[in-house]
Amino acid sequence: MELSCYIVVLLSFSLLCSASACSNGECQLGDKCSSDGDCGAGLYCFDCRLEFSGSKCVRYTVSDPFKVVNNSLPFNKYAYLTTHNAFAIDGEPSHTGVPRITVDNQEDTVTQQLNNGVRALMLDTYDFKGDVWLCHSSGGKCYDYTAFEPLIDTLKETEAFLSANPTEIVTIILEDYVKAPNGLTKVFSKSGLMKYWFPVSKMPKKGEDWPTVSDMVAQNYRLLVFTSMKSKEQSEGIAYQWKYMVENQYGDDGMDKGKCSNRAESPPLNDKTKSLVLVNYFPTVPVKLTSCLQNSMALTDMLNTCYNAAGRRWANFLAVNYYKRSDGGGALEATDLLNGRLLCGCDDVHSCSPQSSSGSCSQDQ
């Protein structure tokens, strides 16, 4: 046989072996795969075609810092993966009978998001059909073709998660266009979530630390709700978002490399009278194909930029589109990095020693 034939045979054998090197849940992060079943725990088979050819095992779950390290620190000493427009789910059927003409931002149900480690949900609330709905719209009005579902549906999913997970805390951040008197209060009450409500009166007002997570769990204060409408703190007891946190610019303007500035409604990022820091990293128009790149190295770079802009404070909330899409670890790994930096000054929460404090990294860091 000619040398060229041997080379072809060897290359074909090599590719065959490479493609079948692992299967049945044995494939690790970055390994080639043909189905989700090939990948190990916390991984799924995904094709980030702009970064690599073929499908590889990438992450879809966030590490729980309360379990990896501890829950004895203040709430603002942890980081929480946040889904931008958590309700705007690809494939969500119309609830109005009219085909929806708007974009989506996520691919999982809210229940799946929470089960995978998402701990903060961004929701857009509107008056619609005599109720409160989640909607992608403009001008403060919801329409049949921009509506996703009644708010109560998402809140009931959240209540079911909190009921089934008694040591977890969920934050809801509302872009709020509801004008009906006590409109939000009525829906939250109907959902059964009020028993978890963290009262505004106990929130730090001058940049102090929040209560410890363990104390919040013990008192069952496991739901934090923030609204973009300032008046509702007085009228409905819902915390006005920018009284307690700073937030960077969202959309395309918030993705400029090397820049991290506050959105118009937020105080300056380095205002330390606000104990919480929210970092957005998503484009103005969501595009699935490019999201796996946006949720990878560029995301980590932006977290470092915003750390300096926020007066050397790491983000507590990291908001992204299509949170599972990445070239490997993505937003899940970035959240682990944030928790590592917040909890022990390490690059990964798994490098923190149990009961750790800043600078206490395990030797394999």
C-alpha cells in the first residue's frame, strides 16, 4: 500500500477514535460529544460553531457557594447568576391566541433556570387584560403580540422552587410598568410568595452589609424583590432598586471593551452607600448564534473592568442572555469566579477552603 494510503487510514482511525473517545456520561468539559447523554454531571452537548467545530460538553449548572463553602456570610458577599428577561423563553406558546412578534432571551423554563443555579430573575411587568403580565414591549404598554404570560405563572414556579429548596434565596428584579394600585402586591400575595418576603425595613440603607444568608434562611426571608418604580417602596413596600444597588449600562453600550459605566437610573458604580452591584452583559438585540462567544472570555474581561469601576467591588448579580450558551464554562464559570473572589480572593469558588475568609485558598488553587 502506498504511503499516502497509510496516512489516510491512520487519519481516519484517529478521527474515529477521537469521536468515540468517551460516551455514556463519561465525557468531561471540552470533550467532543454527540448527545447530552455523553456528557458528565452538570454538562450538556453544545455546538458553539463560531468558536469550535462539532459539539463539545459545556456547563449548564452553577456551583452553589452556600454548599461549596458556607452560608454564614452576609448576602452581599456572594454572587448570583441572573437571567435577563427570564420570562422571554424561546418556544413559549402564545397565551393570548395571537402569534408573538418579539425576541426571546432564554431557552429554559424558569423552573429549569432555578434548578440549574440561577438565583436572580429579571422580569418586565405590565398592566394587561386586567392583570399583571410579563411582556416585551415599548412605551409602557403590553400587546397581544408582545405578551409572554401572566406574572402569576412565573411567581408560582418561583414559589414551588423555594418551597422545595428551603436553604435557597431568590432575587426578582422588576422593570416595572404596572400602574394599577397595589397591582404587584395582589399578584405576589396570590402566588404564595409573601411568606418568603424580605421586608424593606430590614434592608441596609447606607452601604452596610446585609444580614447573613444563614440568618435570612432561619427567618425565611428568602425572596428579595426590587422595582424600578421609586414610588412603590412607599406604596407597596417593594424596594426601589437603585436605593440598594448600583448597575452598569445594559445593551450594546454596556459591552464596550474596557468600559463600565452606570446606567442612567443608577447611582455611580463606585457609590458605596449601595451594598449590591449588578453587572449586565448582553447585547441590545439578543442573537443566539453569537451568545456563546459573548458569555465566554469577553464576559470575564468585563467583570474585571467593572470591578475597578465599582470601587474594587465584585458583582453580586451577573445578568446575561441564554445563560447556558458558551464555549465551555461561560456565565456559569464566571459566577464561580465571582464567588471565589468574593469569598476568599481566589479565582474559583472551589478553591476556597470551607469556612474560608479572604485569602484562604486551597493548595490546589
